[in-house]
Amino acid sequence: MFDTLTSRLQGAFQKLRGKGRLSEDDVKEALREIRRALLEADVNHVVAKEFIERIRERAVGQEILQSLSAAQQVVKIVNDELTDLMGGAQAKLARAAKPPTVILLVGLQGAGKTTAAAKLARHLKASEHRRPLLVAADIYRPAAISQLQVLGEQIGVQVFTLGDQVNPREIALRALDEARRGGFDYVLIDTAGRLHIDETLMQELQDIEKSVNPDEILLVVDAMTGQDAVNVASHFREQLSLTGIIMTKLDGDTRGGAALTVRHVTGCPIKFVGIGEKVDALEPFYPDRMASRILGMGDVMTLIERAQAAIDEKDALELEAKIRRNEFTLEDFLSQLQQVRKLGPLDQLLGLIPGMGKFKQLQGATVDESQIKKIEAIIYSMSIAERRNPDLVMKSSSRRQRIARGSGTEVRDVNQLLRKFDDMRKLMKQFSSLGKNPSRALGGLANQLKGGGGVYGGASRKGKKRR
Amino acid sequence: MGLFERLKEGLAKTRQRFADRVGSALFRRKIDDEVYEELEDALLAADIGVATTQFLLERIQKEARKQKLTTADQLMPVLRQLIVDILHAHSCEPSYAQSGPTVVLVVGVNGVGKTTTIGKMANYYRAQGKKVLLAAGDTFRAAAIEQLVIWGQRTGVEVIRQNLGSDAAAVIYDALSAARSRKADILLCDTAGRLQNKAHLMAELEKIYRVIAREIPDAPHEVLLVLDATTGQNAIVQAKLFKEIAKVSGIVLTKLDGTAKGGVIIAINQELQLPVKWIGIGEHKDDLQPFSPDDFARALFPDDALQTESRDPDDK
């Protein structure tokens, strides 16, 4: 996410870095670049203008330009302002003093309300151990109710529906009763998508708001929205007392200018972001982390948190010891692959590592998940002894043939995996003797990853030599 | 209400805001840098994008020098003509098969209105007396198949489908043979929404395309990328990548009845040579129309606006 915006901004900063002290013209030039980058990222043109103005004031007003680290300081100012623009601190979901907490989801057609409702319910259930009730109040779009029911079943959350012949206000009221009786502590009401200028439907939302008095009214916004995000957000805000925003489809290659704009326009914090099609792809939104991601400084906090959730600490320690003793086997490789996959799509993970964006080799590298499945198949087709001692396979072509047959691959694929595995073991040696020159080791890793599809196969020797 | 009236009504908001902004930049005053700066803002606010805005401004400035224009209101017809030219550069006519069923593949990112567009398109062709068949190729999103089936019932059109989670290419394959054996005129193929940067989903789409091209050599006769009019500059990337993978031949611009201007289609025409073929301007089943650049430009810059913009700058 944000890749293009990131590289544009870094380009602008790069020019500054080359210089020692900065003249006002240098800053002006950089700001022009930044403005263009923001506009291309769909940041509202008025917001972009104000943003640039604030940075100019802060950069020029102080004695920054005279200092030797001027460029870094300008980056810091941009970082601060970006964080600020996106709301400063992380905003938590409200909780009613007396349950249930009622949450109303509203937005344009196709923003992703139904999916967001299900994801939020899953988040509440899995991460906070709550009992949410999903309410199907979209009676207009064909099959919207069954969509919610299917999702509810997937995540094991009850869905309340009265069909599509009852008016949404009635549905919301009866759902609330049901929640009180059934001991639910959150009620998530999915409403129909509507245009912000559709008065009848906006009235319907106001009716729901009045009768159930929600603790949260969340506006669901598609991250790919253009300049119109401002109109949409401000219209919804005028009609309803919005309390927050869910930004969806941030896993696209959108530059996410809407994220920067909407919070500024509505004054409501972005509370969650949707980052994938699966029901668990919803994350709380942290403005500071997002700012540093936009500036290409990575987001280690998120990476660590995801790792903590997905990886067993004892296993990790054991693995580390093995790597140090150089006893890493294909078995470990397989279990590691599976753990890493739990963290999320690999290309997304790379974006979280600071400085990774800078490795030119990595740009445009796509990690093909089907390659990983292939590797799993190959390893599963080996005997335990072979997994522990890959040399057995390397030495015997009949073993390789058998494995290829068993995994539905070619002998060539098996060879490639073994070769890659060998490379990786060497790389791990480098890692364990790290310490002195981490960036060099990282560079090595980057090379490995770029090797056309990565450590996980795909690259040929030839490809390597060419570089 | 005539077609043009509907379009005009649907675009009312678009026209108002855009023309207002352009108008307020271009009332009768001397042309100076400030005029161009305000015009730039107006174009950017319409999602026309930095590159195309720059292009338009340069052309306008050149024209202004050539024609020795002095006041800002004279720039309006120049701008309108430039936009009409861009939109006219490629044919907006839908393509049809020479013989046998016309296969239309509908693609796009999530939530742009693919299924709804297909429902409306089925209605459009039914009204022309054509035999239409629908293929429920979105086998991923919960209840997408049901949604298409409901559209099929509304328009009296048969839907070829399998279960949720089945292979989309297989559904399309079935639909192709059904279209041939039932002598359908038009087969409309729905697909799951996919973000253009998801390699595995784009590979799936490539497979669907391959299956169609293998079964009927000159098919698909039309590959339509559905774009949400509220989408900003990302639409250009979408168009580019979908064009690479599935040889998109035209754009359907949906949800033009909001305040969004859909200006990004000008950029897409200009940068990717992809014409808009249909527009969606409302929620009714007959709110989908073939796109007409002239009507669009006329709705964007109404004739009356050309004359009245010069009237009174203090109006605003």
C-alpha cells in the first residue's frame, strides 16, 4: 500500500539529502514535488495545499535550514504533519457503559460495509473475546442479507434478519431487543449502501440513529476514492453524528490519499483499516505507524505484533538455536514457511521492514503464494529421513524422480528447491555471524528474495549471474 | 423522459460542481497566472489527475496565445473542445460478434458494481429483443451468485451457475457451451472483484480469458472494465493492469449519479486510449446507457453555461 506515494516522497527527500544546508528555493522545489505526489495520491487538493503550507512555515520559520541535518529535519516535519493529519493517536472503539454497544455502519455502495461488518465482528470475537450480533439491515441490494449470513456462518457469529420486507429502523430496534435478551455485548448494524445526496435514504439512516442511539456510527470509505471523498465524508457528517471511519481496500496499490483526507475533513478518527479479502484482514489504525510506512520507514511495531500473535515463542527460540548450530533442516523450513504464512501475504510483510523499500532489487518483486504450495508439496513427498538430511536426495536421482512424481512437479523443481535450500543455509550462517555489518547481510537477503520469486523458489542460477 | 434528459439529470451534480468551479475560475477577467491556477484546482478536483491537467493547461495556454484570447471566459469553449477531442479519439460503440453469440466479459476491482451492471445490461439487451444469457463467474464473494440470480429473475434471463467456491473458468466454460447450444445473442460473464495488484487473482482472470478465447476464437468480443466514478487516480492503474491481463476494450463508468465527476475517464482516454462505452447513472434497472462523448461533454459544459458564466462573478 502507498508504494507510489512513498517512492515519490523519497525522491523528493533524496534531492534534499544531497545538499548540506538548504536554501529556501531547495525547500520550495521539494515542496512542489511533495504536493504533486500528494495530488497523485488523491489527497484532496485543498488539504494538500494547507499541508504544504504548514510544512513550509515550520521548515522555513525555524533555524532548520541552517543546520547540517536539514534534510532529516524536513523529513521529520513531514512525518509529524502526516501523523497529525491522520489523527495523531490511535482511536479505540467505543464501549457502552451498559451493554450492548451499538455500532452502525454506513457508506456508499460498494465501499465494503457488509464485509467490514463481518470483519469487525470477527475482530471483536477473536481478539477481544466479545459476543457480537450482526444485523442485516440492507433490504435493498439483492442478496445482501444472504451475503451477511454466509459471512456470519464463516466466523461463527449470529446474524439477525427479518428478511427484506421490514423497514430497517424496525429491524434495528428488534435486533437491539434480541441482543439484550440474548446477552450480546455488541450489535453491528449493516445498512444499505447509499449516495450521500439521496435524501430518502439518508432520512432512513437518521431514523435508525434516533431510535437505537448508536454508540458508534462508522463511515466505511473505499481507500481508492478520489477527490470526491471530501463531499461524501462531509455530507454523511452533516446528516449523522459520525464517530469514526473504517478505510477499506487498503491492500490495493492505492496511494490512499482518501485516508489522509477523510480524517481531516470529518474530524473523525480512522479506527480500522481493511487490508484483504479474508475475514481476518482488519487492523486497528495507528496514524504514527501509517505515517512512517508512507515515508518508507517501515512499521516494525505491526510486524512484531503480528509475529507475537502467530508464532509460538518456544518454537522460535528453538529455531534460532538450530540456525546458530547450523542444523536447519527441510522440516524446520517447512514449519517456518507455514508460520510465516500465518503472518499475512509476504509482499505485505516486506513493506513493514524498515528500509526494505530502498532495495531496488525488491521493487516489483512479487511473491507468488502458489510457489509456496508447490514447495510444501515437494517437502511432503519426502520421507522424514530425507527431510532431515537433504543430502540423501541430492545424491540420488531415483529419489528425486520419486519425489517429483509424488508432488506432481518436475525433477527440475525438486533440484531447484534443494539448491535454494542450500543457499538459504549459507545465508543463515551469514545471519548468525551477523552483528558487524547488518545492512550487508540484509542486502544478501534482498538478493535472495529478488531471485525471481524469492528464497521460496522460482529463480534460476542464470538469473543470478546476470546480476 | 428522453435519454439525454436522464443523463443530464444523473449528471446534474457533476455538472453543477464542475461547471461552477470552472466557471468561477473563468468569469470575464483578464487572463493571468491566477486564472490558470484556479483552473488547475478545478481540474484536479474533478479527478482529472496531475498529468492530464498539465496537458490540458498547456494546450489551453497555447490556444490562448494563438487565438490572442484576452479574457478568461473565452477559455471555456477551448477547454470543452479539448475534452471532447480526447473523449472522441476512440470509438465508444459496443462491439458485437459477426455471427454466433457475442461474449462480454465484465471485470473490475471489488465493489464497483459489476454484478449490477450486468443486471442492467441484461435488461437493456432484453428490451431490444435479444436472447441474453448470464454467467455467474463470481464464485468467491458470499451471495454474489444469488445476487445475479435475482437480477436474472427481474429481467427474465437465464443464469448459468455453479456453487460458491467452484472454479470460475469452469462456470464460464459451461456458459459458453450453453450460449452456443441455446443460440443466445449475448452472453454476459460476471467475474469476482479483484484488486489489480493481486497476482494470483489476476492469473485466474487470465485463465478465464484464455478459456473464452479457446472456445470461441474471436471472443471475448468485448471486455468491459467497470470503474466506480468516485475512484481517483488509482483508476488509471486499474485500467492499465486489467488491460494488460484481460485486453480490456472499454470502460463502464458507474455511480455517476453522486457528486463524483468521473474526471478520471478523461485521463484514462488520454493516457491509455481506452474509451468509455457505458455509464451507470442511477439505481433503476434502466439506468445504464451507451456512452456518448458529446452528451457527456454537453452535460459537463452545458451550452447555457458557456454563455452565462460571464454574467456575474459576485453570484458565488
